[in-house]
Amino acid sequence: MTQIEPDLPENYAAALTTLKGLVREAQLRAQRVVNSAMIELYWNIGQTILERQAKEPWGSKVLDRLARDLRAEFPHMRGFSRTNVYNMRAFAAAWNAPEPIVQTPSGQLSWSHNVALLNKLNDHELRRWYAARAAQHGWSVAALEHQILTGLHTRTGAAPNNLEARLPGEGTDLAQAVAKDPLVLDFLGLTEEAQEHAIEEAMTLRMAQTLAEFGPGFAFVGRQYPLDVDGDDFFIDLLLYHVPSDRYVVVELKAGKFKPEHLGQLNFYVAAVNDMLRLPRQAPTVGILVCGSRNERTVRYALDGSAQPLTVTSYTYEALPADEKETLPSPAAITAALEHDPADAVEA
């Protein structure tokens, strides 16, 4: 805490805080301007190379020489490596729309973000899709690469849900925000002993990554969140808050195969949160059931009978590299282990 000398005005600390905020805002604006200028420069260099190559034989030897000469002329600039010059050419080829590059989603991202988009994706529309979301949600490069690796565009809004039926007018957009299928929980490092409580524990320990996987705008409220319903105690596995839509989100974890009664429990928790926690200004609570596996038809029937807005998703290890995936049990193996009744072994 800043110590204020006695002879300073009473409101000095508040004024200093305001000025610090102004300085930081100016720094951020300057960084954005510098970044935009660099992105525009790199695109222009790449475009110039493409135009020259279309008219005369500018092969790899010419580009290598160009990189060396630019480094010699601008020794304090770190961006003129051979690899980066090739990236500039690829960048210009990838973003060749008529609008200026600084007006595209890519123009709002760092050069490292754009290189990741170039290296990880071949489809122009997918690049724009991921670039727009990276700019909107402020993803780090690592977060962007994770979302590309795990195919976010195929998972967004894919989980079976009844959100549009239960929340007419907003359910479709909400499904895009919260109904992701599958949830990619590779980072949890689950073992053969994985049970619901183990998944909860792992999620809580890695909450930042867990919230990122659920989607942007989620905040952690509590794990095993207690509800006292007229003397009966109940505990919600994970209670989150979705800030953009101003609503609670109840998450129930079932490591085994989906069963219709799971939605009955989730339906109860959502109704209880609406009655006991939700304020009048807040939107209706939504429930997410995360399970190891599911039968699509069974899920659809169960959702049709649920009064509350719910979605059902599974988790997967499929995004892990093969060598890392081998160190963890498959979702099928986890499901089989969890559905095994220890009493069977005793009777045998």
C-alpha cells in the first residue's frame, strides 16, 4: 500500500491511481498501434515478394539473400530471419482479400498468432474463424493452438441440448457458447482410478484451463457447492458463472456412460439454483452434464423430458499426441472400469 506523506493532499492516492491507469491505457494503445504497423509491414513485404515472383524467377536463393540483406540494413530488427521472410510471403498469399490487412481479424493479432494460423490451418475460412475468436476473446498463442488442435469449430454448439426449446430466442446463441462437444480434458491427466471426484479434483486444480475449455466468459463459483433444501443437503459438482449471458451454469460430472437419471439430478440442481441463488436480473440457469460416453438416442429422449435448459457433452483424449495418449487409459477403458461392480469380484 502506498504511504502518503502528511503534507500531501487527501485525494493524492486516488489521483495517482487514476494517472497510473491513464499511463497503462496509453501503453496498451501504443502497443496495439505498433503491432498493427508491424502486421501491415510484414504483409506488404510478403505481397511485394509475391508480385516479383509473378514477374520474374525469385526462387529460394533470392529470398535467402533478401533476408540477409534486410538483416544487414536493419540489425536491430529481429523479424528478418529466413523463416520469417517465407512466413511473410505465405501470410500475404493467405490474406489476399481486397480489404486492408489491418481491418481483418488477423490485423488485430500478434505476428506469433498469425504464424500459428498459417502453420496449423490450410483453409482460409477456418483461419478467419479462429482469428476472429482469438481477437474477440484475447487468446494467447498457446490457447489458439489448443483450440485449433482440438477442432473447436467442430465442437462448438455440437453437444445435444434443449436450450432453444427451453429458452426461445436465446437458446441458439447460448448453445454456441456453452454446448461444446466433446470437452477436451487432456490436460487433466486422469488415471485408471478416475471417478467423478477425481475429475472434479483435477478440474479444480487446473481451473484456468478447464474454464478455457468450457469457453470464454466462464468464472468459477465453487466445487461441491452446498445446497440446503429444507434440511436436505445436496452438493453441485461444479458451479460456474457465464458472465456474457449473466447466468449460473451447473456442471455435473459422470465418468461412466450416460443414464437418463443423470439428467433428473441435473434438472433438480438447475431448478434449485434458480430458486435459491438466481437474482431477478439474472438469466435462467443452464445445466451441463459431462459424461464418459453416451447413446445419442437415449440422450435425446431424456432431454425431451427435462423441464430445464440442459446440454450433455462427453470428454475425450483424442487431441493428445499418440505417445502421450498411450500413458492414459482410453475413455472406453475408464468407462468399463467405472461400470465394474466391485461386488462382482467378491462374489466370484
